[in-house]
Amino acid sequence: MFTRYCRSVLCTPAIAPDRYASCHSSGADIRVVDLEDSVPAHRKEEARHTAARFFSTAPQDTTARCAIRVNAVTEPDGLADLLALRHYPVKPAIVQIPKVESARDVEIVEQVLGGDCPRLELFAVIETPRGVERLREIATASPRLRALIFGAADYAMELGVGLEWEPLAQVRSLVVNSARAAGLHAIDAPTFELTDLPLAHRESTLARRAGFSGKIALHPRQVPVLHEVFSPDAEQLALARRIVAAAETSGESVTTVAGTMVGRPFFTASRRLLDEFGPVPVLTSQEGDR
């Protein structure tokens, strides 16, 4: 399922405000300021106050959303993050909740922030075996929940396996299936090798084929690669136009296009694709590398 909503989710450390501008100008669909893994324990308080600037300096770009990743809400720092967010002059559009292991983790964020952030959306990061065991419960925890994110690094560490695709393929499928069953997006873990754009392309292609909507980016240079992979190409758009035309000609009955039988699911998917991507040219990886 191609969508502009979360093809790319670019993270930047809260304690590096000099990087805020490049994150905002990256073109990423979702731009995240991080209070968790990229912030050492002794700078958590500084980070949660500095992060308010990320939202007040964001450009008026209606195609992107600004988000914040808090600390685990079962820990004091996570609760302190939520309380601080209530006083931000400009609120985040999305809160990413790390290490989600039960519906209660999602409910805590909703209860603390819901009244102050009426349009708030939530992303749950699945990165522990316990979280995987409770995927169905987590995916249906709140109507504000819009996506599940797979956290490969923490999950692989707990299992004692590598970060290669094969050892984690099964759990990725579980995350995607649970997300789709609940009507949510699924977002894949990042490519950690920041300068290896061919690797980012390969991993993104595998993620798209597995059913993910998008992928985390750790550097602006990865964003165009993600947009290329998680957007339809000219051939796919042309086929979608042919399918929509065939649907109208056949009166929405089963028919054939390019030797393939197509019916209502194909018609619906093709119309959705053209509604979202038809008028806009697709960014290629060469157009935005930096």
C-alpha cells in the first residue's frame, strides 16, 4: 500500500538543535525529535526543554508532520517527558512511544496528553519479545494509534541475533500483519549504515515487499531513497490508469488488463494510488542526495 503519510520518518536528537533545520528541510513525511536513545541519561532534562524549539521553528509545511519520541512511559523519564509536552507552546502532531509491551503503555500517553492535544496521533514502537507477544492488544489500544514501528536493534539484542534481514523476517511479518489487521500503518526499522545508500535501497525494497508503508531514516540523505522505494513508479501509475479505465468500461465487473484478471480490489487500489500519487512526480534518489 503506497502512501505519502509515512514513507520516511526522519529522527534527529533533541540535544542537537543545530540539526533541527536540516531535519525540517529534509522533505521527510514525518520529522521526529528524539528524547530517548540519542540522549544520555544526564541530559534528559535538557533535552525535553530544548525539544520545544523543534515544533516552534517548524516550517508551515502541510504535507509533513512533526513528532517526538519520548522515553518509555513505564520509566520516570518517560512520564516527565509527557508532563513537559503539555506545556509546549506548539504541540507535536505525533508521539512515538518506545518499548511498548501492552495496551496500557499507549493508554497512559492518551490519558496524559489527550486533553491538551485533541488531534494527537500515536505511534507504538515494538522492540521487545513481550511487545511482539501482545501485538494484537497493542494494535487496538487506542483510536489515536496510527502506526506500529518495528525496532530492530533492541529486538535483535534481546534475542541475541544479528541485524541482517533473515533472522528478523518472521517478526517483521507479525508486526505488519497486526498493524494491517487493525487498520494501521507499519514502519520498518532504519538502515544503520548512514552512508550506504544502496543498502538502504535494498532494505527498503524488502520492507515494502513485506507490507511496510515506510521506514525510519537516521540521516537526511536516506530520505530520497525511501521516497523512491515507497512511491509508485511511472509504470505502476500507468497500469493503475489502465485498470481504472477498464473498471469504468466494464461497469466495475471483472475484466482483464495486460493479460491479468482484475476486479474490485484492483479497482479500489488503483483509484487510491492515483488519488495520492497521480498528479505529483516521484522523487528519485539522485534528486535529493546530500
